[in-house]
Amino acid sequence: MKQKHIAMIQDVALLFKKHQETILKNWLAIIERENILPNEDEKVYFLEGFERLIKDFITHLSLSNLDAYYEGNAEVAMKVAYNDIDFKTFIRVFHFFEESYAKILMDNVPKDQLIDYIGAVDMLHHETIAIVGETYFEVKDHTIFALANLAEQRDPATGKHLDRTREYSVLLAEQMGLDDEFITLLYKVGPLHDIGKVGIRDSILLKPGKLTDEEYEEMKEHTIIGAQTLSKVVHGQQLTRGFYLLGLEIVLSHHERYDGKGYPQGLVGEEIPLAARIFALADAYDAITSTRPYKHPIAHEKAIELIKGDSGTHFDPKVVDAFLAVEEKFNEICKKYQKYNQFC
């Protein structure tokens, strides 16, 4: 932001200091008029947040301390996320801030400079919204990872499985030249792949030996349990793109095989969603090179042979080609987590 704009924002902050009570009163009147916060508890929460916003605006921006102001924005965003406040509602309420002080600016700023002052404050608000949005969804991402980690915590032998598989899958996607949005979503949703294991009995999940046919059939249910869980989150919405669609694809289909002999649907080839085909290899490599209740870890070199041998049967040949091109990086990741029962 240019120095002249920072100076204008400093002027506005000093103006807000003189009219703080009026701005707050105006904001409350707008909220009542629009009736978007019918819940009194929610209204109290937003009032506290708005008071914090004005206080930070006056305290930090009157001293031209933008960094401190933005830090306060991030703290507000974390509170919004942790208290499960709807993000769209938060942004609407934030925009009412602009309306609450509009007349004060018009009455106190010279007419020939008003557009410049409004522009400077708009730039500030755009940055605020960007920070709030980034922080809000970062908190949500961390929450999702924590929930996914519940399944992993039931099986201590798979320590860091979520971290490794998300790194492996991103390596494959990057090597395949997939777009940044797909790769980012893959990284975010990958940890959800085994969330359905929370519905599998410990006697099966942690069994130290080979599963019986009956037990194996029950273990296979974790893909369906996980998909049903995610489906409830989106309340039956028709998804065409984005986070939850990719999550559902991976959760349901990461145990499908390219030759159609996988589960739960027996999909063949490119009927299997691309994200699931990628994650199938990442998950398999991690299983091969890790200690599990029923097996010892296998070395990286042997893992390469096994995966290469399953190209076109278990795995998509294009994904295998990507793996062979970056297998050394797979080994680096494997070694990074070696203390977690890994043999690389």
C-alpha cells in the first residue's frame, strides 16, 4: 500500500476515534434492519467482535501500524472459525462496517478527496477479507486433519500415515502435471481417506495376523462408512467440483483396482476417479514400506518392484510412470519419517 494511502487511513482512524460510539450505534441499527442475526447469542458475539475491530482500527491504524491491525484480523478470524460462525454471514456483517461510517466520512473529508479516502479504506478492507478468509479456512483444514487423525490414533502402528500419504500423493500429482487447484485439494482431503475406519472393530483393525474372509469383508466396509459420513456433511448436495467431491472420491474409491478387482464398486480403469487412482498408489507404497500388525516393513527397492509389477492390474500405468519418475523423492519422504516404524 502506498504511503499516501496509509496516511489517509491514519486520518480515518483518528476520525473513528471521535465518532466511535456513533459508528457502533449505526452498525447495530443496520443489523436490526437487515435482520441477519436473529439469534441473540450470535448478536452478542458479533458485537464483541465489532468492538474489537473498531478498537484495533483506532489503536493500530492511528499509528499506521498495519501489521498489528492485520494480526488482530487473523485473531478475529480464528474466533469465527472455532465458534462455527457461518463465513458468508461474517463477511456480510463486516461489509455493514462500511455503511456504518459512510456518512461520517462524507461529512468530515473534503469532497475533492473523498473518493481517494474511500479507495484507501477499501484497499485495507480487501486485505482484511483476504486475511480473514485464509485464516478461517486454515483453521477448518486443521480441524479436518484432526478428525481424520482419529482413525489413525486407533492404530498406533500406522504413525504418520496421513502425513506421508498426502506428501506422496502430491508428488505424483505434480509429476503428472495436474493443476495447482487439484493438487491443493488433494493435499487437503487426502487425510480423510481412512476416516471410515472409526466404524471398524478394534479386534479387526488391530488384529496382529491375517484377517479371515469374514473379517476382511468387514474391513472393506470402511470405504462405504467413510463415504456415508462425508455425504451427511454435504446433506445430499449434488457436487460437481471442489473439496468434498474429491474427498468422497478418495474415501470411497482408493481401494479400487485398475483391473476392476478392487472394492467397493469394482470400477475399471478410468471409471475410477483420478484422485483415487493417485491415492491408491500412495497408500499402497506406504503400506508396503511400513510396519503393520500383520507384517514387517519392506525396503524401498522391493516396493518399486512390487508397484511396477502391478502396473495395469492394481495401479493406473500413468500413475506408476509418475511414481517411477519420482521414486527417489518417495524414498526421501519415507526416510524423513523413518522413526515411525518405517524401513526405506
